[in-house]
Amino acid sequence: MGSQPGYIEINGTSLYYEFSGNPDGEPLVMLHGGLGSQHDLLPLHPYLAPDYHLISIDFRGHGKSLLGDQPLSYLQYQRDIQGVLDALGIKRYSIFGFSDGGIVGYRIAAQAPDNVSSLITLGAHWRLEADDPSIDLFNGLTADFWTERFADDVADYHASNPEPDFPKLVNAVKNVWLDTTPSGYPFDLVKQIRCPTLIMRGDNDFLFSLDEAVALKSQMTEAAFANIPMTAHAAHQESPELVGNILFRFLSQ
């Protein structure tokens, strides 16, 4: 069950992916958060790899993927992920997405219902209201702040990315987080999601509030909700056993 890495040239850039887990299992696409990489989801692999064929993809500019010349957006991420899966010949799959990965998951599940068998998100916004408290946080974000707070993650980025430029990536990702146009958050698109969906958040997640999670669940026809106790935004890293077991139980229903 070792990983099988590769690159795919698509949409003007080179995107990195890895296969791992059970090659005979159902495909499960693993999508990481903004300014992270697929490496951040490794704590969940032990709970999924024995039964699922894991397809982990670095968003453009993240991890080992090149940034390219296209502006970043959730729509661009969506097109990239769908393009990689098409190129790999993977037509039917489930999605687990953390934060930005979950936002992309909403968009794919809403607009490619024949491809997505189930969706699980963690800490993933579905809209950005004008009074959202995270807007000030996003506007004030700098590469220096992120480097100081997540030094190991930034060091991993510099060690693995073929063309590292972290300040450029931070500015590009800030534009993604603040985008309220149709290329950004799914907003009402979530009403189109028909596959079984599990919405998760850490109980202390200040970015994705309980009220927003409940409002999202009310927009969807077949959604379950899990509030992960004693965790914040990255609940999968703080409590991988709890999140991993919930994931496995939902997927195996």
C-alpha cells in the first residue's frame, strides 16, 4: 500500500498527485487546506488506507504542484482537480476535503453529481458574508505571520516545491479567501448537492462557526453533521482517531 506519485500537466501548470491505500478499494479523493499540502492529511490515512484507494492532490502552487500563471480561485481549483481525475481515468469517487479542500468539494459535488458518490468536509465555509469576522483576518495575513506561526509547514513547502515563492502564494491565496464572485465560495450551489454528505467542524473552530455549519446543513437534502469536541480548525490533526473513525463509519454506510 505504498504511495505512487506523479505529475499531470493541465490548465497551464503541473499538478502533483499520489495514489496510496488499497488499489482495489473505492476511490477517495483527499483535498487539503489553503497554504497546506496533501501531507497535512496523512494523520487520517491509517483509518482509510486499508479499505480505500486514496488519491491525494496538491492544489496549484501548494505542496509539490507548480503555481502556473492563472489566478487562483476555488473555480480554478475545481477545474484542476476534475482535470486531474479525468486524466487519471477516475470517473466515480468520494471526496474528503479540509477547509479549502472542502469548499472545492462542495463545488464539485454540486456541479458534477454523476461523479461524486459521497462528500465529507471539515472546517469548510460555504459562503462569505459581508460581516464575516474572518475577513479582517484574511486581509491582515502576511507571509511573515504565516511563517512565524507555521514554520515547519513553510519549511516543508520550500523543501518540496520545485519553484517556491511563498509570499506570492500567500497573496494569491488571500484573493481566493476573499473572493465573493461566482468563482469563489459555492453559496447557493450547495442546494444542488444530492450525494450523502457529512459536514464536520472542530468545536472551537473560529473560522467556521456552529451557526454557519447548521445553516449549511439546512440547505442540503442529505447531510449529516458532526461537531468534533475539544478541537479547533484542524480537527483531523488534533484528534485523528476520532475524525478518522467518523470518516470511516460514514463512508462504509
